[in-house]
Amino acid sequence: MSSRRSLVIAFAAVLAATLRAAPALALCSADAECTSAPFLVCDPLAGSCVECVDDAPCGGRVCERSMARAAYGRCVQCSPERSAACRSAESGARCLSGGSCGCASDVDCQGMGARVCRGGECAPGCRAAGVPCPNGAVCDASGADIGNCVAAPLQTTTDAAAPTATAPLPLAPGGGCALGSVGTARSPATAPVLTFGAVLLAAAALRSGRRRRLSAGLLLASLQAGCSHAPTPLRPGLAGSVGLPHRGVLVGGERVEESAHLRFLRKNDRRYATPRFATVLTRAADHVARARPGAVLVLGDLSAPTGGVLLPHLSHRSGRDADILLYLTTLDGAPVTSPGFVHVREDGLAWDERGKRFLRFDVARQWLLLRALLSDDEARVQFVFASRRVRAMLLDWAVARGEPDELVYRALSVLVQPSPGGEHDDHFHVRTACDAEEVLRGCIPSGPVRAWLAPATPGDSALEVASLVQELARPASWGAASSAGASEP
């Protein structure tokens, strides 16, 4: 009994000491009554001592307030609603829980040199897959492992080394690429063999009148040979999206023009897409404007005029990717043009740093946009990269309003939070899949095949032509070491 009484007394003493040591609970009417550091500011709404009610006492940091707790204010490096302070922080561009800047993935460290996300902070390093080294250096690790940037080894052979699966293909004069399969070493004599084989196939196809088979065969043969660049005399039909989203170019792309319902966030040339995708984006913006007037769709980056590398993105290289900012409203429900990449929280609110105000995620219009894209046969949506919370809000909205099961299934399939690639709680990243015509012109299908999309394969005849050309290009001494010292697979 005495033991229990002792425990109760001890607990009461600790509780009393804790309450006495908590200045935030002290009542006040003026700052002069708050004397226990760091709680030196009187919150006029709650009448309690807090660390801050604005940024003034924070010495360059920001004051984090809670909408749910009046007697709350602390000086932190950043807050979820005010993450702009992290853009210049070496630790990372994202505001983590606890009010410190850091990173959730390597994407948060982009623009800071060779840095990777390690332990929640951006640290020096590289990855062979995703975080390259600057100034011609190479990463001493393979795959997704973290390594260090080191000087590239000097070439000691007199012959050119064969391209590897991770190195860019060598460009030929005129914007094409050197003949030879990726990951193999072919002797210079192989190129005439491949050319001669292609000429034979061309003559045979012309005699038989099968021009479409000729186009598909030469295209796929050139892709088998490792070429995925601009058109060359052997591949004059390459156009549109050539290659992959993360390794390709854009030939004859179409500039997406602004309209009454569509704007771009920035004034630059990152406004190009395949003609089909450009039309789809404009049509989707018009659809939302007709269904719920008053809002403007804002686009971020698409692709450069000729595609290729578009930093800080890992993709956006072949005209099949588009960053679409989220529809937003005021807290009263009035539509507003998106001011930029503002992060949507679990409660649907988003802090507009520029306007110093809270906005609300416009789920209704965002669902209309997604529905328009998924219902458009020409859109061929393969992915809509978005955060899990944005995905959940959209799916809840669709189910609650009785949207067709097939449409909800499509949305459930394409809405994905990327990893790596950032959370995507501030925009849609839409990717369109190749169609059959684009495959014939150089688009390389990749990723999952959506069941509701028409097949994008050019047909067995084209694949047979490509296989024959590949056989004609096979060296006579298959398996023997080349002059560069590499072996055929």
C-alpha cells in the first residue's frame, strides 16, 4: 500500500514540475509577461506565451502556426505550407516533419550538383541509374547503388570501343547514330553488310509494292541496330516521338499554343509534344472549361522543340510527357489560376507562398480533366503520376458520384505515385503510350500495356523484316573477339 502511495506522490510531483516548466501554458496579455525563453511572445488570441506568432522573432527562420491549435507557434527552418526556405538549403528542397529541410528522394536534390538523398538529407554522391556526374566524370558504382564521381578512364585502344547499354549511342554525321547493336561490339565491316541487306529488302519490297512493310522493316531494323536518334538516309521515316520517354528525341513536334482555357506557367520553349498529344491536351482543357466554366488549365514542362535531355527531368525527352498543374480554388470555392507547384495536404488545402494564402484542391475539375483524358481514345494515357493523397481524393470523388466502374478502374490503374521521382502532390505528370502509327515512325513502347488501349504493334510482317536484316548484319566470325578486345554476346 505504501509503495502504491509513493508512486502516486512521485507522479503528482513530476506532473506539477512539468506544468510549472511549460511557459506556453502561462496566461498573458502582453509580451512583457512572457519571460521564459524561448516562449517570449504573447499569443493575443489564446492569451498564452509562445515562441512566435510571426516571423519577426525567428531570426531568418519561419514561424509555424497551427490552424487547429491557437496557443501554438514555434520557429522552424520550414513548414509544410512554407517550404520555399528549403530551395537554397544544402540538406534538400523538401520540408520534412519536424520543421527541417531534407529530401524524400533523389529528385529533391536535383540542381545541387552530384547529390543523392541519403538519410533524409542531400549528400554528395551519384548513381549510375538516375544521378549522373557532371563535367564528364563517371560514377564508380553500378545500378542504383550510391557511389562517388571519379574521372573517366582514358581509352587505351586504337579502335573505338563499342557502345554499352548505359552509354549514349555514338552520333553519326547528320544527327543519326553509328550502326551497331547496343551492348555488342561490331567490326566496321558490319555496317556495309547491314546496309546491303537493307537495300536488298528495299528492292524486294518495291517490286512487290509493299511500301508499308518496307517502312516498318527498315525502322525496326535500325532500332535493332541500336539507333534511336534523328532521321538518316536509311531511316527517313522517323518522326514524332523517337525512342523512349527517358532516352529519345522529338522529330517534327508540335508547339502547344495558349488559349482562353490553357496557359503555361513559364515563358520558355518547353511546350512541344507529338501532334497527337498536343491536340489531346488542348481538347481536355476545353472540355473542363465547358463543363465547369471559370478555370484555366496551367501546364508546366512538356518537351523541348527537338526533345532530348530536359533537366531536371529524367524523362520528357520524346514528346510524350506533360506536367499539368492542379486545379485550385479559394477557400470560398472561387476558381483561381494556379500560381505554380503548390503542395496539396491531406486535408485538401495548399499554401500559396506567393499570395500568402491557403487555396483548396479543386477535386471536381481535376476529376473532369482525368475523365476527359481517360475517355479520349487518342489520348492513350499510360500513366498519370500523382501522389497517393491526390489519387485517394480523386477516386473517392469518382466513387461517391457514381462514375462508371470502367472509368474508375482506368483511373485506379494509371494513377501512380512514382518512385524515384518525387511525391507529385503539386501536379499531374501525364504520359501517353505509343500508337501503332508512331511505332512505325520510331516510338518504342515500354511499360505496362493498358487493356483498354488498341494494340501498338506494327504487325508480324514488319517484325519478320527486322529479324531478317538483323541476321544479314551478323558477322561471319560470330563469337570471335573484335579488334577492340570486346567479345560478341
